[in-house]
Amino acid sequence: MGGGVRRPPPAGRGPLAISRDGRFVYVSSRGENTAVVYETERHTGLLSLLRRIPGGGPKPWSFTVHPSGRRLLVADEASSTVEVLAVDPRSGLLTGTGNSLPPPTPDSVAVPA
């Protein structure tokens, strides 16, 4: 992934996660309150922006890809929720599931492997 990014990264970047197969990179954009999906170009390592989606609340602080590779869990500190987003394993794209967990002011999220 050392090749660079084709478009400017989102403002207020937070942590990142990489899909199990290394094809997709997920970034929390705290300034935009979004989850951002990049695709890794296999031969160059460059990242191409695929999509920005709402992070599930006003302050998406941390997230992790579930070991199945089919969910992204987003800890939103301000709304005291962990939002569950679906991951399409073929396209890497995220969609809301309407499911969330209510821990108080989560600032990180981890899932046992």
C-alpha cells in the first residue's frame, strides 16, 4: 500500500482496518462522521476511493472488521452506540443494517478472532 492515494484522504481521519484479503481499506473520517472505503490496486498498491457512508452517529471513533469479514462494527462515542454495518465481500462496500449495540460512550471496539 505504499504507492499513495489517488484522492485526498478524508478530514479528521481515525483508525483504519484492512479486509482479510487485503483488497479493501476502511477509514473512519471523524470530521465528516463517515466510514470511507478504499480499494487497493493489486499491482501498484494505490488506494482508490470507492464510497463514503454515514458512520452511524455523530462521532465514529473506532471500528473493527468482524472475523467473518461480513460486518464492520463502528464505535460511536457521542451517541453511545456500536453500529453494525454489512460488508459485501466481493465489492468491499458497506451498507447499514439498522442494528446497533448500546454500550456507554464506546471509544473502541474489538471482536475475538
